[in-house]
Amino acid sequence: MHETVISQLGGQKIFAMAFNRAVYGEADVTFHVAPRLKANDSISHVRVSLLPSDTYRVEFISIPKRGVRKWDVITVDDVSFVHAGSLKHLVENRTGLRLSL
């Protein structure tokens, strides 16, 4: 599943430039957005989950570093039923990242 998501987000080269790390779950992938590249300071992570409808749920997450406990997670935006063709565009729009060379 995660290879498909990486491919839809622009491929391995783009993935390596835009995202620092990834955590792979059974039906989801969570990416840490590279701080040096992001235009939207409120989003630090993106979680992409495969839904039974063969569409995706995309969560834009903020994990603040100052002023709150480390384990505080804030969902900035949550979009369900995203089709594969719209996934890259959605992530680009919400994070401000450019996911193509």
C-alpha cells in the first residue's frame, strides 16, 4: 500500500525530498513533512489511509513542539473519499509543498 501512495505523491525522489520520515501501518502511511520545505507551519504530518471504498482518507496533523506536551496531536484537516488522482493535488494545496520536479 505504501509504495502506491509514494508513487501517487510523485515517486521516490519527490518523497525523499519532501518528507523526512514515514511510519507504515497496515492500511495507512504517516509522513513527517520536511520543516525546511513546508509553507504551512501548522501541518507537521500527513496520514494517508486506504478506505474500503478504494479511496483515501487524508489527515493533516500538527504536533506542536512548544507550549504543549509532546504527545498532543491536533488534526488540522481531515478529508475522506479522496480518489487516487486527486491525492497529490490535495497534499500540495494543504501543505504548500511542490511534489514534482
